[in-house]
Amino acid sequence: TLQKQDYQLVRALKSLALDKLGKHEEALKELSDLKEKNPTDETVLSTMYLSYRGLGKLRESTECYQEAYKKFPGRPDLAESLFFSFVREMRFKDQQLHASNLVKGFPKDERYNYWFIASIYQQIPSDAAPDNLLLNLVATLLRKSLGEKKLNTMEKFLFFLEVLDRQGNHEE
């Protein structure tokens, strides 16, 4: 017999196939019915995301991840998937708030602090003045990370240099 999550996966795969066949209304109906079941299995949710993406309905996918995360806030897989749902939708403020929750909920994972800082940076307008408040905040947080030896990858270090460059700080 099929377990509940297996049945949900079958329905998610069915919605994906319907979408690929051009049966968008049927795919949406399948997804809607499945969404009402509030799935929490990562495989089911990621398959639903693929269907929603194909249908141009990213918001619905994010809502599924939000419901799953509410049920299981201690699961890092759901927490990260929700964060990346906000990223896909370019919901920078939501990214920042969720990354802050990740830092508090999973303090041993240093990536979340970096995600938090990057989420703030994404909210800074491209034409922001060098003394922009958010830009200064990002620079301060990155300096603190540097002092704690947490800028331990080339990506993070280059990010810090980019922030300093935007501030016109070529001496540090």
C-alpha cells in the first residue's frame, strides 16, 4: 500500500506531468487539492515547486513551504527551502526576517548569518549613496564576521570588498 507521503508524491508528479502536457488547469487543480493536505515531505514540496514554477505560481509554492515550516520549525531542510522560496520571489525583506530566524533557531550553522547579511544588502538600491544606512549596517556586520574569522570563503571576502567599494572605502 502507498503511504501518505508516497501518495502525495504521486499527485505532485501527476501535476508536473499535466503541466508538461499543456494541461495547466488540471495541473493547478491537482496542486490545489494537494496543497489543502499541507504536505511536509521535502520531496513532495520540491516537486510541487517545479509544477508551480512551470505555471508561474511561485507564491503558492512559498505558501506550501510556509505551512510545512510552521508545523516543523526545527527541520533545517524546510527552513532552508522556505528561505530559498523567498529568494526565488525576490522577497528580500522576508528573506531577511527568515534568515534572522534561522540564525536564532540554528546558531551553529554560520551560513545563515551570511544569508541574513546578504538579504539586507539586496534591499539597498543600486544608486544608494556611499553613506547609506543599510550599506553601513552590512559593512559593520561583515567587519564583525571578519573579526570572528567567519569570512572564510572567497565568496564572502569578495562580498565584503564589494561593500567597501560601494562605500568608496579603498583604504580598508
